[in-house]
Amino acid sequence: MDFQDWFKLFQEQIVHTSLIEWFAVGFGVAEVLLAKKNSIWLYPAGIISILLSMFLLLNVKLYAETLLSIYYLVMSVYGWVIWKKRKQDGENQVSWSSSNELTIAVLISVIGFGLLYLVLRHYTDSDVPLFDAFVSATAWAGMWLLAKRKIENWIFLNISNIVAIPLLFHKKLPLMACLTTFLFMVAIFGFFDWKKIINKTRFKPAQS
């Protein structure tokens, strides 16, 4: 398939995109922009996007990503509560992960991948168990770090995004694939924005 054929297929998919997918993408865009701004309102926007996405993912048999959405939902509520408690501290809660936190994030990715792959391979009719499991497991780790306001969340989420983009196109969810591409780009800027926040906080005592 050459580029012209691919682009025609993409146009056809966009035309037939459901209203639910448009709303899921819209709230997903709002979520990542609010996360980049270090705003607590990322969570209510994200919760709406997650609930809509779960319906779409189940419909195309992306079971691990549906489980990922449930995990996102739980972590969104958890993160919302944690961020509200720390509201008075504002930006200074953003920080680099400790070695223990990074170890936990890696373990979440590795163990999560292994378990999800086995379940998808042997107990579901998924036709992409390897990629579905990888996308979900690395995103699990990223969401855990996001709830803790650790800058490495952007790295783990982008490792997930880079595999999720072609997977979503393969599953004929073009808007969600475009959203994930947008999330990938914003996450790069989000990393550097959070790095500036950390550096500003680090040098603040020296200025007083």
C-alpha cells in the first residue's frame, strides 16, 4: 500500500469515526495539556476520556488496553486525591524518581508485560497479544509515576505511546492513533517543562 492508498484509507476511517471516539479524543487532549501544565484538572478530564475509551477498546478486542483503562481509572482517582492533598505545595511536588521508585516502575513494566501476555495469548482471542501487553504494561508504570509526580512518567508513557500508535491504526481507530501521536509529542515537552519546574525549585532556597 503506497502513501496515497494509505491516506485514502485514513480519510475513510475518519469519516466513519464514531461520536464516542471524537469525545474520547477531545478529553484525552485536554488531559495531557493539563498534565503538561501541572494542573490537577487533568484528572477529571482524563476520567471522562478513560470511560469512553474503554467502550471503544472492548469493541475491537484490545483486552489488555481495556484493563489498562481500568488501571488508569483507579490511578486517576488515586492521583486526584494525592494531588489535592499536596495542592498547598504546588509545583515543588514534581521531582525525579528515587532508585527504589524507578525499580518499582521497571518491575511493573516487566511483570505486567509477562502476566498480560500469558493471559492474552492463552485465554483471549486477541490477535496482537505481544504488542497489546507491552503498551499496557509500560503505561501502567508511567501512570504510577504520574500519580507520584515523578518526571520519568513521561519517559515510560512515551515508550508505551510509540508502540500504541501503529497498533491503533492497525485496529482501525485512527483518531485514537492521532491522539496517541499528539500525546507522544506533548510528553516530550512535558518532560522538559517538569524539568524546569524541578530546577526552579532546586535553586529557590539559594535565592532567598
